[in-house]
Amino acid sequence: MTCLRTVPAKRIPETRGVRQAPARQSGFTLIEMMIALTIGLLLLVAMSVVFVGTSTSRREMEISADVIETGRYALDSLNRELSQAGFYGTLMTPVGATNLPCSTLLSDWADSLTFHVVGWNTSTGAADADPSCITRKPGTDAIFIQRASTCFVGETAGGTSICPAEDNKNAYIQVSECGNDPSSTFLIKQGNSGLFNLQTNACDGVTTAPIRRIVRRIYFVSSANVLNYVEIRLDGVQPPVPVAENIEQMQIEYAIDTDSDGTADLFTSTPTAAQWPQAIGARVWLVSLSTSTSRNASTSSDLTIQMGDFTQVVPASTAAVQKRRVYSSYIPFVTPKARSES
């Protein structure tokens, strides 16, 4: 017979009536909150200062970039145009005594090839009167350029025409390349006249020499500070074509070759009538300006800009508003210079 042993249950201590200690609560005191808010405000102010400074610097950089881009583009455009002044294809000896840049008469054009450039100057004493076909900003120079198109009528590249066909709105020049050509050395006729019969150097009586459009343009700065050009055609003076905005000033001096050796003997902003055909280059100054207010442009004195024999004085009140940048370049008239050297 098996006896079972009874194990007494473990007694659990009685806790009734004993108070438990409350858990410790965490948080910020009023002083700690004030310190935290003060630090946060200081960080916010510092970040705001950095943001404003970065935005201002970026804005100033954008203003400077616009002024630089405008000036360079305007000067490059003038460089391309002026370097071609006096180009008439293979014509080596231009002739003519008529100096009427605004004329729309074919007879005047045919008698004006020696005047590849003509300028209107501004001086301290008195300024040249504007020609009848432009109105320039007071205190700025203007320049007339005459040349032939660099492409000839009917010229193609890759089977595609790259030069417009003749039209009766323009005049064209054809230069003989045949020494035995019975006609004249060159012809200047209205387009679609059917009178261009000079020959190439083949002298075969069949192949005609290239025909090129005559280009006559006047570059000037308008009162709205825009560099423009007007094109003069037989059907009239065309509306101004904007080249670059925010151009405040243009000044030009001309290199004159008085002894026909291809080297400039003097620079002048006021060539005589006899000296215009001797011009072989030009020194050009342009002033570009910003349209937005610049903090870095502030000044307490007048701004003086020297451009050759012309001095531009910008009052301090105006100079403190806009940024300005001056550009200068010497541009040779390639073909007239080569004629002088030959």
C-alpha cells in the first residue's frame, strides 16, 4: 500500500494595505524650454541670413552675367559685320564719288563703292546731324556699312540653296573675271533685270560671273538703349532690326591709311570726306548695362568712362542703380586693308 505525501502550498506574502511608490515622471522645466526656444530662434536667424546672402549673391551673379553676355554679343555682331565692309567679290578697284548712305536710287549706289563705311560722330563741341533714315540716341555714334553678300545668287551646299534668288527690291553686283570681257569691269543692276552678262575667267562667252546682292546697313543705338540696324534697299529704308538690348553707348574711331601701305597712319573719330575711302579698320567701344538694380553698383561719386576722345560721365545717382561694363575691340576692314597692301 502506497502512502501519498502532501506538500504544503507556498505561502504568498500578503501585500494588501501596502502603498506602491509612484514612477518618476520626465519633462522640461520652464527655464529649459526658454533656453531651447532661444537657441532655435538663433539658428533660424542664422539660416535666414545665410539664405538672404546666398540669394543676393546669386542675383548679383545673374545681373553680371546678363551684362557680360549682352556686351559680348553686341560686339561680336558688329565684328562680323564690320570685318566684311568693302567686300565686293573679286572687284579690286572700287570707284565712286557719291556719299549718300540713305539713298534708295540705283545710280547713287553704283557711284558709291569707295565709301564702304561712313560714320556719324558725337563730340563735346557739336555732334553730326543724323542722316534722314535713322534717329539715334543723343551722345552716341552711328556707322554705315556697304558690302556685297558673301554668297552668290544660285549658290548651293549639299544640294540646298544657301543664297536667295534675285528680286527687284535689291541691287546686285557682278564683277568680270575675264580680261577680254568686252563689257565693263563690273555691273550694278536691279535684281531680275536680266542684264548681267559679264564672264568668269573661262572667257567662253557662255558662263557668267557670280552675282551678289549689295548690302547697305546703318548701325546705331536708339533712345531705348537698343543696338539696331536699318537696311537700305531700292524699295525703301526698312524698319529697324534689333541686334542687342541694354546697350547704353557706342563710340567709334577709324583707322585711316593715308599712304596706302595697309597700315593705319592715324586714328580719328571725324574722318574727312577724302579719308572715308582710306578707312581700313575701326576701334569700337560699347557700354552694356543692367536693367535691374544692383547693390554692388552703389557709388557716392560720378562714374567716368573714357572711350577714345569721348568721355561719358554717369551721375552718381544713376551709377548707383545699374551695373555697367565697357567693351572695346579693334575691327579690321579685311578687304579694304588687303587692297591697300597689294
